[in-house]
Amino acid sequence: MKTKLLRVTGVLVIIMLIAIPVMAQDNFPEPEDDIPIDGGITLLLVAGAGYGAKKLKEKRRK
């Protein structure tokens, strides 16, 4: 259990160290047209809900 906690903590520290330089980059021009991402996210949520419902239904049959 302790080694798992150390691994997870190490991974989180590495991710945080990688994210710091990424947040510092602010020299990109603003996009001219905003692209809506609502349709894709909705599609992924519906697919995930359907998959979860299928797995629950299969689990109840056993």
C-alpha cells in the first residue's frame, strides 16, 4: 500500500512539473472563430452512459 502511494505521488509530482511551463506560455494569438465542442462532448457522454448501462445489465444477469 505504501509503495502504491509513493508511485501515485511521484506521478502527480511529475505531471505538476510538466504543467507549470505549459501554463506559462501565453504568446499565442487569439483564434478568429471559436469552435464549439458541445456536440462531441455530448456524444462521448451518451456513449459512456450507454456502455455503463450495458455493463450493469450484463452484471445483473449473472
